[in-house]
Amino acid sequence: MTRIAGTARRAPRPGRLFAGCWLIGAAAAGCAVDEAQEVAAYRSVLDDGLPIIAIDDGAPLDEVGAMLLAARGNERLSIEGERYLRTLIDRRRAAAALLPTITLAPGYERFDGRSGTLDVPLTLGLAFSPIRDARRIDRAGALAAEARALLLAAQDALLIDVARVHLEVLRHERAVAVLERSLVVQHARIDDARARHEVGLIRLLDVALSEAQAARTAVDLTEAQNRVRTTRSLLAFLTGARIDARPLHAGEDAPLFPVAPDSADALEVLTGIAGDRRPELLAADWAVAAAAEGVTAAFAQYHPRLSVNLSAFLSRESDPTDRDWTAFLSVTLPIFTAGLIEADVRESLSLLRTSVLERSLARREVSRDIEVAIENLRSSRVRAGRIEVQVASARQALELAEALYQTGLATNLERLDAEDRLLAAELALVNAALDQRVFTFDLERAAGILHRRLGLDREHWFAPDARPEDRSNLHAEAR
């Protein structure tokens, strides 16, 4: 530990005071914060490659249009973006540990019966541990990269939610259309049944059965209309735009997969793509890197710490008045820390092991998501083909039942049963057609390529040179 003091030729005090005022003004100017630039720090990540397209409020809206609206206007993404911004601030704060601090501390002292003395010292201070502080900067950078990947994951989660809700609205609207057509036919048949009953061709029971079926269909229609309103409200909430009675439609069915989901190697290919493109996996890699830097920083506490303090007097009236500056230099080396550093090392190693396990779990979850999405898409296609056959058969059965009923060879109950089967088959076909599209989006999300539907550019975030070095075995090396 060393102290140094010295004297120098005095500059005119007004000039020194002017220099001090200039430093204060420069420091105050450096405190200004450009909030627009702060927001742009995370919007540049979210909107990279996002097309600027004016979406007409009255034009039909497909899934991609709804996702574009959500990507621009949903506050959830901005909230996640602010969290990412705070990690950038933390990284800047960690880097500031290697920079000096300058303080101005004027002091006035007055004794009884004597005039007062004014001292204006300008102090420069610097205290750092080179290895530990450098590792803390790297850890803060890794945490910022992890937060950025989690921000992209939050965007993907929002996009898939919007796509599912949009298709759910279409599902209920198409169900409403099917039920409305069926209800019109059923009311016509009720009128016909009443006319037949008046001339004694059928029983009153047949009329009651027809009315009961129509009433049940009307109840189903009311429930379907209510689901349309509630899902439209949810879609408006997710997109941050007024949906109201705006027409919706399904977009073009053009999957982004480089391999057909029905192929034998689909699981292997899509799992490989997800390994390179899923932001959750990239975030897990950066979490491991941050934990590894934390281990190194913990061990670096055993290294010496350097402190420098330099004070220059802009004005000095106290004794000794001929001393213009003082310097203080110290080197601190820990000898006994009561196990505190050891506890920090053990904790950092535990965090590293945890992050490695979480990364392994995330990879298995992604593989499971892809496998489930592939099976769902495959089964939905098979199911849709079989339901088409079922609809054709149910329609033919209803036509035969109607013809036999008109000739008196079939009962009204048989005709109503045929109507029920056709209605159920038509609703199932509506669901099957939309299920295929939902499972297509699910598989694109699982493979980490859903963002491409919006034209978002993420290639530079997932490039090999932008990925962290794998230091998951650092705890073994440390031992």
C-alpha cells in the first residue's frame, strides 16, 4: 500500500475553477438518456426484416396479417424487450467497473474568531480486479444474449397463439354457417311434417321429434355464435387491433418445411433444424456460458485487487496550502475470508450444473414437441380424408332416407338420424381442415421457422460465430 503526495506550480485558481465547472457540465451532459434509442435497442431485434405493410382495417385478414398486427402492437413483446434492455444496462454497468470515477467535493471550514477556509478537491478513483471484472463483463454479455434469445422465443409464442386463435375463430364461424344451413332445412321439414300431420299421413310424434331436433340445432348455433364473439375478442386482444366484424380467412397453405412431414426422415431433419433455430435452445446455450463465466469470476476472487485514488485541489486554503495533489495506491490480497469465496465458488458451480441440466431438458422438450407435431399433422391429414368419405356417405344416406320417407318406407326418426349424422360429419370436416393448418403452424413453431412467414430475419443471431463457446465441463476442470 503506497501513498504519494506532491506539489506543483500553481495555475491561477480561477482557471482551475473554470476547468472544474467544465467537467461538471460535461458530466451532466453525459447523463442525458435518449428513450427513443433505448426502445430501438429491442425493437431492432423484434422487427428485423418485418415488412412495413399497411393492413386495411376492412380487408379480409388471414393468419399472417393477424401475426403482423400482433408483432407490431402487442405490449407483451415490449415488456419482454424492456427486460432485455435491462440486461444491456447491466452489461454496461459491469464494464463501468474498469473505468475510473471522478468526484468533486468542495468543503468549507470555519473556526471561532478566524476566517473560513475553502478546499475544492477533484478526486479520481479506480478499484478493480482485472480477471474477475473481465469475467463479470463476459457474464453480463452472455446474460444479455440469453435475454435476447428469450425475447425471440416470446415473439414466437405470441405468433403461434395468434395463429391458433385466428383459426379458432374460423372454426367457429364455419360451424355457424353449417348450423345455419342445417337449421333452415330443418325448419322447412318441420313445416312439411305439420302439413302431413294435418292430413293424417304422419303422427304428432314425428312432428315433435323434428321440432326437438331443430331446437337442439338452434341451441348449438347460439353456442357457436357466442364462441365466435369470444374468440374474436381474444384475437383483438392479442393483435392490439379492432377486429369487430372484420372478415377473416385462411391463408395459403404453403408449409415452410424442407422435407415432407410424412417422410421417414422428417423427425431427424426437423430436429436438426430446431437445434440451430429454436431461440429457447440458443438461450439455454447462453445460460450455460453465463454460468461458466460466473465460475471463473468466483475463482478470480482469490486474485489481488488494485485500488488507485488521485486527488487534485482546484482550490486549497487549509494547511498545508502548498500541497496540490495526493495519490493513494493499494493492492489487496485475500488471505482468510472465512469461507465466503469458497461458498461463492460452490454456488457458481451449482448454477453451472443446473444450467447444463436445463439445457439438456430443453433439447429433449424440443425433440418431443417436433415428434408430437409431426404425428398430429400426419393423423389430421388421414382423418380429413376419411371424414370426407364419411360426409359423402352421410349425405347419400340422408337422400335415401328422405326418399324412403316420402314413399312411406322409412320413419321420421330414421330421417332425423340421417340428418344428425350428416351434420356431425360436416362439422367434423370443418374441424379437420382447420386442424391441419393448426398442426402445420405448430410444427413450424417447434422447428423454429414460424417467423419466416412474416419475413423476419434471424440468421445473424443463430450463426455459428454468434453462438457461445461450450464450457459446460468447466466445473470438472476447476476441480
